[in-house]
Amino acid sequence: MAAAPKKKIAVMTSGGDSPGMNGVVRAVVRMAIHMGCDAFCVYEGYEGLVRGGDLIKKMSWEDVRGYLSEGGTLIGTARCMAFYERPGRLTAAKNMVLNGIDALIICGGDGSLTGADRFRDEWPSLLEELVATKQLDEKQIAPYKHLNIVGLVGSIDNDLSGTDATIGAYSALARICEMVDYIEATASSHSRAFVIEVMGRHCGWLALMAGVATGADFIFIPEKPREDNWREEMCEIIKKHRGWGKRKTIVIIAEGAKDRHGGKITPEMLKDLLADKSGLALDTRITTLGHVQRGGTAVAYDRMLGTLQGVEAVKAVLEATPETETCFIAITENKIVRKPLMTAVKETQEVAKLIDAQDFAKAMSLRDTEFSDQYQSYMMTTAMGAGDHIDVESSKRMKIGFVNVGAPAGGMNAAVRAGVAYCRSRGHAPIAIHNGFAGLARHHGDAPVGSVRPFEWLEVDGWASKGGSEIGTNRELPEESGMELIASLIKKYEFDALFLVGGFEAFHAVSQLRKARAQYPELCIPMTLLPATISNNVPGTEYSLGSDTCLNELVSYCDKIKQSASATRRRVFVIETQGGRSGYVAVLSGLGVGASAVYIPEEGVSLEMLNSDVKHLKDVFTRDRGQSRAGRLLLVNEKASKVYSAKLIADIIREEAHDRFEARDSIPGHVQQGGVPSPMDRCRAVRLAIKCIQHLEQYGPGSYKNAEKIKEDPLSASVIGIKGAAVVFTGMKELEETETDWKNRRPKEAHWLEMKDVVDILGGRAPYPQPE
Ligand code: ATP
């Protein structure tokens, strides 16, 4: 029997460029080749499809080397007028058939995806017309009766319904937050106000998230216009913030911001209001960020998203039948999923229409849950942080202890800030416990400042973008401090609940406290943990605060190393990553930089494995013969092996290379904790911290009086987490008993392990063990 003809899959980027598109192209090309298909790139978006010729090019494995670390889209994009018209699409269809392409993966915004669906819809009639007009004959079109299309959403606006994040949105957000952070320094120095305009004609995601991440004083977004008295409201809030002693004012406005009646709100209008001599009289400047927001390389998250979605798109193409509905690849919380393309496009267009028709409530309802959660978060943390909108009756107010445990991780301060703001808005008393349980145990009573004290809002308000842990963190566990002492202190300070932010030590601490409840009824208060550790090894969640910041640091570190390796040619770098006994950061950064191999504790390192990788590197460098300048990276988790360290692996490779190529080791160390936390860590910190306090407040004050009830309630000691497509609380006991690998200090299941296969496949790693 003759072998089935090879499938020919083409990938294209279209509409506005966005960081991460190159990751898509690399993933589609390599995955397609890996699956035994031919891979094509269509250059310049639909323009390339219409013009054909050199713009449709068959790609080899090597052609997409180095793509991950480049910004924009290397295969070009364009707005193509011809494709709006049937004759343009007819020529495009002809070019597809002539090149034998039977599947098209398109990465673009809603316009590009609408065009794609239209093309697919018309496909049979386009083929008929090509035959009728004798441009092609029946035989030529016979193998192409059905066009298979899969969409990927590349857009910096994050404006497509049905997916939490579009490829490029977090990179644009990172750029915006970086700029706002810079502006804040000068604003504070001169006590100035800045009005910052960000992109988003119909979607306020960038403005909203930038507001949450930077703790901006006021924001304007298209889908949620302010009340008619917005001028007074803005001035009043800013006056109040200034009244606390704040020296800077930041207002963020989306370019599509409007009032409730459809009237445009411009940065100039805001500037005039803020500068008005009879009012706030602030020295006010306008900064329009413009195309800076599109620029630069993709953050780790977008590289991951583009890569995993590209791989999923190829799988979707290969699994599709003529009956399969056209899909696009989405992400819901942490899960990559396929969804019907046109439903999402229609909903997206509906939002724009609803905004124009001023039906804002419905427009908001069509945004995903994270969007409305973040909007609520923003309103609670910034507008109400002053604590003057108290919603809870005095009998329900609680005293909540805040404690950070373990190593610092990006987003810890943002989480504490959000928790404090939420408590204040509800009338609860948030209390800082400085320097973890060690701080609580050692300095109580007589320390000059006290290790347990109420938060000062003015101080906390500035923590939205700060790295490290402002209240101090410590690894010591309650049992080390003395459980009896800790229990007595919890009683002494009359805590009604505990809010912990930290890594595996914090998890262990909650477990110890829970178990000690049998002996110390004072510990029968609700307690919840918001995981924060760069290692991302806390059971109960697939994501910990700080892990995104760490991945960004690692990816940019590796980009630089790779550049140096490429400049000197024929060099391999072996980089040691942190992560304890969890290979998460090694694998995810490997995904983000295109590592040739990743060594993790979950798999260990063996001589056979090294042998296979060294052999593979030798083959690669022999094949290269100096034409390719790209260096190679190998990532080794610090605990992958007791023997094979990064240095030893580099030495082995160097010895085996016999001067045909070089190998060096490199250890980024604590750089991985990051300086300024990433916007994703900051925003998720806010959203999850508020959910934690809301969870705790359900128990009300004085719950230790009902000790038995608390002990029986599985969620009275819990961990908040993102699991698959949902944000959930899981009871500590369940996690301790069923999900924790205590010996290795990590969850039993590594949800990310299959991503390692993707790193291996796309990095071209030779299968291990080598097939006979
Ligand atoms: P962005 O979010 O950056 O605006 P987009 O994909 O929405 O990205 P558009 O300019 O709307 O950007 O669309 C890109 C291209 O897709 C257009 O230039 C056109 O070639 C094609 N296209 C868009 N809408 C349609 C349509 N309704 N019919 C046919 N082709 C379309």
C-alpha cells in the first residue's frame, strides 16, 4: 500500500505584530516536521497568500533557529486589502492548491481570524470557481476538497473573548509596567502627576492590569466608563491620596476610553483637570506610550503560550476531520484548550458593538472572569485602600495576621498590599507579623518596633511593584520556634485568622499548625496559604507567585548567554537553575529559550543520558560546519543529580568535543529571584490575595471558640491555587495526605512534565534512550 501523502501545513502571522508570534512559527514548523509533515511559512500575512511565489516558502528545521528570542514577527505581517474581496481570496486559494497546502495555522487578531473563517467557509466554492474559470482542473483540486484551519490569537490587547490571554499581551503589559515604574521615580521626585495613555481601542485589559500592577491612582477603560461625576471622583480620590502624603500621581487611560454617553475622554482633558489651579494644581505631564508597547522580545509567558499553542495547533490539524468545527487554541487559567473559533470572534465583535451602544454591563459580562475579578481587585485596592468604605458590621470584623514564610518571591509584597487594602475596605484589622514565625517567636513584647504591628497604609500602598518581602520572611517552621509559644502568641494577639504567603516552608508551616490544633485549641482559627516561591513546588497549585518573575529573569539571562555563545560560535553553555527538587523552572525556561536539553530531579541524570546528548551535540556541530552561529544551551536544575553538576556536565562535553566545540558552565544564582516582580505575579498576587481574605472572612471572628467545628472543616486550613482551568482552595489535610511528596518537597504530580517533551521535541534532542 502506498504511504499516505505528507500533510502540508502552513503557518502565517497576520494583523498587528505581537511578541510571541515567532515562538508560534518555530513551534508549528518544528512540530509539523516532527510529525512527518511538510512545514510552510506564508510571509507577510494574507498578502503572501494572495501574491504567492517566494512569499510561500517551505521551511526546514534550521530555518527557525533563534526565533524565540526575537521580537515582532520574523515572517512579516501586513494588512491586506485584497483578501477582503473574493477575487483576492480566489487567488489565495489557487496559491494554496499549487503549493499543495492542506492546512493553515493563522496567528493574528479577530480580523485575521474572521478572514480565516470566511476563507474556510468559501473554500468549496472557490475551488469550483477555479475549475470553472479553468485556472485549475478537477485533478488538481481533488486532494484539497476540505480546508483545515486553526487559529491562534496573537494580539497585544488581550481582546479576544474565550481566552484568558492572547499571545503578546503579557509582553506588552511588561513593557507598560516597566515604563510606569520609571515614570513613578521621576513623578515622586518632583511630586508630579502623570497621565499615561496605553493601547486598547475596545479593550481595557492593558490599562486595567497596568493599574493593578502599579497601584495607579485612577484608570479609564472602555468597557467600564466611570459615573457622570468622574471628574469630581478622580480629583477627590487623588486629593485623598495626596492627603496621606503620596508624592506621585499616576492615571492610566486606555486609548479607547469614553464616558457613559460615548464622549471620548482624552489625556489632555485629564491633564487640564489635574493641573487646574483652582483645584489640585498638580504639575502634570502626559506620556503616550505608543509603539513601545509592541516592542522587544517576548516575556517567558508569551514564549510558553506561543510554543504550547503552536504545538496544540499542529495536533488539532492532524486530528481534524471534515466534520470538525474550526477551532482556535485558547488558555483558561492554566489550561490550553481548543474552542470554536467563530463563537469567540462573534463575542469579541459583540463587545465592541455593546461599548458603542453604551451597554457596558453586558460588555463586561462578555469579558472573562479574570477581567472582572481584576476590576474588582483594582477598585478595592486602590480606590478603597483608605478604609473609608467599610462594609462589614462591627461584630463581624476580624483581626488577621499576615506572615511571609520561606525565601522571597516576586509578588509577595503585592499580595500583602492587596490583602491589607481589602481588609481595610471591610473594616478588618490586618496585622503584620514581621520575619516569619521566627520573628513572631523571638521578638514579641519588648522589641522597639515590635514584630507584630498594624500596617501603615501609606507605606503599604507603595508595595505594588516592590520585589523581596517588606514585612520580612523567614524559613523557620512553627515547630522549630516552639509550637506552644506560637499558639500562645496567636492567643495573645487575638488573631482571628492567619494569611500566609510563601513557598514549601509556608506549606509545611500550615500543615504543622493544622496538626497541632488537637493539642492547642488556640490554633483553631482559619488559615490559608497563597503560594509564593520561584520553585513553584507547592502542592495545591500549578502556579506560585514569583515563578513568572523567575522565568523572565532566566529567559533574559539565557538570551544573553546564547548571544555570547553565538558570537564566539560553536559553544555550548550549561546553565544551572534553582528550583529545589522541582524541575519546573528548568523546563519552563528551557521552553522559553529553546534549550537543547534539560536535566531535572524528577528524571535524574545518567551516564547514558549524557552520552546520548553529547553524541547529539557532536552530530549537530558536525552538520553545522560553522554556518550556523546559534549557540546551544543545556539547563540543569541544581538538584537534578548529586554528581553531575553544571560544571561537570560542561567539563564532560568539552572533553568529548575534542576541540570541535567549546562548553562552559554558568550559574545565575539569586538573580533568579528577580528584582522588580513581573506584572503577572503582581496582578495574580492581588487577585488571589483578595480571594484568600474573602475566604478567611467567611469564618468570622473568634472561631477558636468553636474549635471542633474548625477542626472538622477541611478548608479551615487551606491552600489557594490555580488548578487547570480553575482557581480553587484545597484543604491542607487532603494535600498533605494525597498530593505531597514530602521527601522531595514537591507535589506528587508534576502537571508541567509533559512540557518537557515539547522542549525535547522542539530542541531537536535525540530520543533517549537511543533506539536500537
Ligand atoms: P489586530 O488585533 O492587531 O488589529 P487583526 O487580525 O484584527 O489584528 P485586521 O487588520 O483586522 O487585524 O486583519 C488583518 C487582515 O486580515 C486584514 O488586513 C485582512 O487581510 C484580513 N481580514 C480581516 N477581516 C477580514 C474579513 N472580514 N474578511 C476577509 N479578510 C479579513
